Amino acid sequence: MGFRRDLVASAGRYVTALALASIAVPAAAQPGNPYDTERPEFAELAELEDRAVGLMSRPQKDAEARTEIILAWRALQDAASTMLVDGGVPHPLTHAAGISVASQLYTLGENAEARAELETAIEGLRPYRAYYPATWAEGLALLGVLMTQDGDADAAWEFVRVGYEQYLALGPDEITPDSLNGPAMAKSNLEFALAEIASRTGRAAESLVYQKASLDTREDALGPDDPDTIASYYSYAGSLRRAGRMDEAEKMARTAVERAVAHIEPSHPTYARSLEMLGIVLSRSGRPVEATDYLIRALELKRVHEGPDNLIFAYGIHNLGTILLQRENYAAAAPLFVEAEALFREKQGEGSPYAVGSLAYAAQIDFVEGRPEEAVGRFEALEARLGEESTDIDLRRRIAPEYVRALIATGAPDRALAVATSFRARLLESDQPDALFLRIANTLIARSRAVNDADATDEAVAQANAILELLSRRGAARMYGSSSAEIRGALDLAMEIAAIAGDADLMLSAMQLLGGSEISAATLRRDARRQEADPRLADAIRALQDANDAVERADGAVLAALLKGRQTEEARAAHAEAMARHEAARSHLAAEFPAWSSTDADRRNPGLDDLRASLAEGEAILAVMPAYAGTYQLLVDRDGALASATAGGRAGILSLARDLRGDAVTGNGVDRTAQALSRAIFTRNVRDRLSDKSSLRIIAGGALASLPFSLLDWPEERGATQQKLVDRFAISNRSGFQAVRRAEPKDRRLARFVGFADPAPFGDATTPQPAEPTRGISSYFDRDGPDTSVLARLPRLEATLAEVRDVARFFAPASSTILVGAEASEEALAQASVREADVILFATHGLVAGEIEGVAEPALVLAAPAGGGGEDGVLTASEVAELDLAAEWVILSACDSAAGMRGGQPAFSGLAQAFRSAGAGALLVTHWQVRDDVAAFVSRETLRNWREHGDKARALREALIALRTDSGLPGADEPSVWGPFALIED
């Protein structure tokens, strides 16, 4: 992802593990070392050395303490410089102490001073490296990091690599423990530096190897529970995350947290950094709610123990900003990046890559929020800071795509073409060009040309399809674990081109991939459980993922050879070999694990012809997706398809949607907002295609999935009677692009019904609950279930029993089962009556992801567990996905049951998608809190109507119209009352 959040965390690890502990601390006497401070003639130096080492060993590491440490090393340095050896040269501690000074300057953000000090110290110590090999090697490692941060990544790689080889060439007798943690730490720090430089220069495979070597070195030397070893655990987790090995990354990050909690005081920097890395990994695994909590806790620790005016805190606010960016909470993320950029610039200077990275994110937010002029201004400042000669590929990736598109949006296509072309050239300089970014660069070049040359549009379409082909092979689950911002940006670019070209096939493919990345969370959790239960399956899936990674690398090599004008035979042969390996891995999965393979096949999407053929007369599908900078539409009916972009882009549409939802929930008037949003979505071309339709199936992506479309107006000609959309169409929402299923008609008189009502409570809600004691941060990580003290405060739902009984009257007594109180439990879901039911009604509390601690996904609250069985009474989306249901209907008569997996983005990716994965057909859900009497009326009337004619969408429409006009319920015609109900149907 360009300048990545995990690189920021890695830099934090460098401050912790290298600068705070192990840089150049001269120590005990060594036989044969003529400069050893144990010698009587160097007693004065020994005393100064002991004082500096003592200060380094203290736990306090704020700016004041670091300054005191610097003064101590300066005192040793000054004394050593006046103590002449070897016929008139200063004692070598002059230079060894200089490396320690440089490490502290680095932690204070004084990078220019640190680099100058290091260059002098390393050169001065070079003749004495046989006596100070570890100190010298650690100086090389830190200088390599500083060179990389200054944009000299290629030179840094060669410099540190040569130093590492020279260090390894030293024999055991030549390496003396001349630093605080001895020669092993010097080796580990060199390996870590190589890993970070490799990552920044496009050597992903080498980065992973060196990061693992650094971890192994520390673990062997220090043991698994040492803070420096724990720092290596979370650094390696970051490398695994960058390599797309998310399950391993999470395990490694959790190991770091568990060991930090058990063995380190919260004041130690490694403690907070461990929490931070786990948050980063979780965010890239599609769990930003959990991630946000970890990062906030880490930031609190940093503020308390290290203060807000330092690099460590800057890393923390930057990382939190990137999680909020992933959650598309741009308003909260923007000021964090501005604050981080100012801190990085103050501490590291204008050229700091971390300051550049923060500014890049701020520029990105300007672009996606519809401010391209401001974005261009920031990108130009970034380009000036980075410099034309910078070899930092990560930062180029972060800047170029949005910069090019912002230039196009501001009417500067020629400049956009130049930036895109330069970006591609820089990518080709890498020894392993990234296939995805090469295809993005090609697409940006074609898009820039198409502004003034219509003939280039076809090339832009072809390049956009190449991006989608690569992402499709990667799969929705792998995409979800990738950088969501860069994936959304690539898909948005493809959608923009599809809208310009009117290419419905391209638009469909891009929407399917975007929707797939949004709805894969429950599937990912289910897959994780299956793999944990069957290591053979985990190995087979990993083999498939590794094979796909090999295909991507080979794909990049072929493309790079073509672009460089080189022979491609060897690259194509490697690509063919990788494809064969990929197919073999998939075939193995299909043969050995047919259940998983079948599920995987279910995730594949239909083509445009399949969708059209699945529609009945009078039906149409309208997909509306906010992607990255734009909002795009695809209308499909039996006669064809229409691809377009809405006016107002992403920011404008979502602003209207938030206003409409907010006005509806609070009871304010919705007419003006509903009309504005309707005009943006239902353009003249769309209205003309829908003029003869009576049924509308809506696929709403991202945050628009929380929009109650029934509240929108149908734009009529001036003077005509205004209608709500629900008055005009039978509306159903769809969770994805699967072809419409046409089940064989059943005799609805024989339908079987199960209702869950008034589950046994977790406590007496009428009894005041004692205030929960303030917990130490470690107790949070011991929690492996929901916070029962919160569940105990939920009110009883005694009225739901009457609701369920009313519905049950529509079914034969012998075919109805009502589970109430303790019977309304998780264990009951295994009963045959539930598994075989045609209609299941849950009349209970619904939870939004992250609403209570210990529940990081949407859930239904069932009966409090009576003890044993291993259930906790909270039915989460991932648990729902494990069920085996035959229900034609699932009615979630609970608040917020449409909420999604991802905090801040309610969507049908939560319980609804999970129930679909479990085998359910249609679902009746709610977008916000609902009144008990209204929920009972809508559930009862919808099922009554369905029993009469069998059309679910029409049944809900009729129930809502009856609620507004004939129910007699107070306020029933208010949008806040009738608006939240939605039908999800395939």
C-alpha cells in the first residue's frame, strides 16, 4: 500500500529494539582487546561508560531521559577523544560512543544529526571493528535505515548487505560481546534492517526471509519472553501480513500480545507496539472494529508512558488514522494524519518518508472526499519532498494512483500522463515488479490518454479488465486481507472507465469484486474455523495461496519484460509453470476437500447474460456502489444493461444517504433529502428503463447498504403526485450478484415454522448492576466471550411471545414450534425442527459489531447459557454461517439486524450474509431500532401476504402500505417507524 501502516509500526519496533536497548554499549573486558576499559589506564573511561550504561538500562525513555543519556555518552566521547592511543589517535570509544549518541538522536527524531554522527563514527571505528564488531554492525544497521528514510534505499541495501556479509564472515573468536545484548543483537539488527530496506525496494520475498532470521536470532539468544524477542514477533507478523499470509500473521501478532501481557510491564514500549501490530493485522483481515480498539489502547499507553511529543506517538496516531481510513471514516482520519505529519516533519525533517506518508494519506482523503484541487496541491508538495531521484517504491505506490486521477479531475491530463508514465518506469526498476501496480500504472496511462483521444478508451477498458482478472484470481477473501484502500482505488478506476465506455460487463465484474471483498468476513471466519479443525485443509489452502502468489510474481515478470522490450520466453515459461502449479493446487483441493471446494465455487459470480436470464418479466436489478472516489450504477433487465456513474461522486451520494437515514431515525422530515438522492440515482436513462417494471432488486454496496431505499422518492414529472419507491415497486435487497434463484413452488399450507421469543435473560434488568471495576489492560486480552454484565442490562422482551404466537397461527399447530425462555438457546439450533423449518422467526435483541466488548461481529442475543455445552448465548454471524438450514424465510425481528461485519459500514454482510451461507433463502431485517408493536405487525402481515400469493417482495410492500394506512398504530406513517424494514432475497 505504498507507505504502509505496518512499516510505521516496524519503525516503532526499530526505536524499541535497536535504539533503546542494543545500540553500541561497550561492556566487559575481553582478552586481547588493548582498548578494554577494564585496563587500569582507562579507569576514567570505565566510570563514564558505567554511568551511560546505567542510564540506558532505566525503564523511563521520554525525551528528558533520552537527553540525559545523550549527555552521558557525549561525556564518554569527549573523554575518550582526549585519551590518545597507538601513537596519537583518540581512543576508539570516541567512535563507539558516537553510535550510541546517534541511536538516541534517532529516537528523538533528529535524523540528520543522527546520520552525520553515524557516518563519522562508523568510519572512525572501521580500523577497530575486530574489537567492536557488534557495535560497528549495529551502527551499519541504523545507518541503513536512515539512508532508506532519506530516499537512498538502493544504496542502503548494498551498504547493509555488504556489512552483514562481513559480519557473518567473522569467526566466533573475533566477535566480542561489546554491546549491551552482545553479538546476537547486532546480527539480528542487521537482518531487521535488511528486511525493512528490502520491503521498501520491492524485494518482498527477501524481506520475509530476513525478518524471520532476525526473529530466530533474537529468540535463540534472548529467549521467547524477552522484550526484544517479542518485538521481533510483531515485526515478523507485519512481514507476514505484507506477504498476504494473514492467518500466520495474526497468530504471530497474538503471540506477541500474549507474551507482552504476561511478561512485560505496560510502561515498556514493546507492550504498546504489540497491541498496535495486532490491530494492524486485524484491520487487514477485515476486522476494523477490533483493530480500532487495539490501536486506541496502544495509543493511550504511549501517551501515558512516553508522551505525545515524540516519534513513538506519531507512529501511533498515524496507524490509528490508517484504520479509520479503511473504515472510510475520513472525517476522523484526516486530522490524525495532519497531526502525524507535523510531528514527523518536526522530528525527522521535510524529507521524512513518514511525514510524506502521512501527507499522502491526507491527500488521498482530499481526493476521495471530492476535493481534487486540494489533493493536487498536497500531491505536488509530496512530489517535491520525495524528489525525482527517490527509489522508495512504497511511497510511489501510495502517491501515484490518486495523484494521476486528481490531475485528470482538475483538467490536467497531460501532466497526469507524465506522472503515470514516470510511476510505471519506477516500478520497472524493481527486481520483482508488482503485477497489480504495473497493471494499475498501465490503466492510468490509458485513462490519461483517453481524455483527449477517444480511441484510447478501448485500451483503458482492456487494461482495467487485466486488473480485474488479477484480482479475481486472487479471490475476495485474499483481497479483503490486502490493502483495502488500494484495492478500492483500483476497482474504482475500473468502474470509472466502465461508466465512460458504457461497458456493462466491465462494470459488473468490478462490482462483483468490490461486493465480494465487502461480504467475505463471515466466510473468512468460517474458513478459519475449518482450517483450524483440519490442518490438512489449512495446508492445502496455503498451497493454493502460495501458488497464486507465484502466478502474480510471474505475471509481473512477463509484463515487465514486455514493457522493457526484452525477450519473454523465459518469463512466459515460468508463468506457465506457475499456472500449472496453481491449477494442481486447486484440483487437489477439489478432490480432497469437496465440501470446501463447493463452498468456494459458490462464491463465483454469474455473467451479465446469466443475470438477465434469471429475471422474470417486470423485474430489474439496480446495483448502486460507492467505491472509492465515485459511486457507480448498473441496471440490468431482461433486455440489456446500463452502466453509469452518479453525479456527486462518492462523497456527495454518501452525504445525502447519511442525512436521509439520520432524518428518518430522528423523525425529521425526509422529503427534501429523499428527492435529492432520488434524482442522483434515478437519472432519466434509469427511469426510462424502469418505466414498465414492477419489481426492483437492489444491490447496494458499502455504506449505501444501510440506506432504506423504500424511503426514496420516485422522480415524477413536474405536477405529478409524488410516490415513495415502495409505492412504485416491490423492493428486495440482494447481498450479492448471484443469479436469482427460482425454487420449486411449495404448498405453503404445509410450511413448518419455528419462533424464538423472549430468551432467558443474563440477569435481572430491574436490579441495578454494580459498576464494572476498572480493569487493567491485560484483562481485555483474557476475555474470550461477550461481556455478560452488559448483556444482563438488556431489557426483557416479554411482548415478543405474543408476536411469535400471532405468526404461528398462520401455520398448522403440528408444524409450529415456539422456543421461549431457556428453550430459545443456541443449543436449540441443532434441533431437527429448526434445521428443517421453512420459516424461522427470531424475536430478540440484535447487536451491531463491536457494540459490546467480546463481540466483534453482528449477533443475536439468545437465552443465557444454563452451564456447560460451551455456548455463550450470543449467536454471532460466523456461528450462523456454520448452521445447516433449509428455511425459505428467516425473519430477524431484532434491532439493527441488517448491520454489517465492518464497523462504520452497516451492510448486508453480517447476519444476512451469514444466514445465506447457512442455506437460508430470504431474510426480513431492520436498518435501525424498531418498536415491538410495529415489528410484530410487519412480521405478521408480511407472512400473511406471502401465504396468500408467495411473492416475498410484494408481501413486504403490502405489509408496509397496510402499516402506514390501515394499522391504526400511532405514528405508523412516519418514515422512522415504517422505513427500517428491508427484504434480502436471492
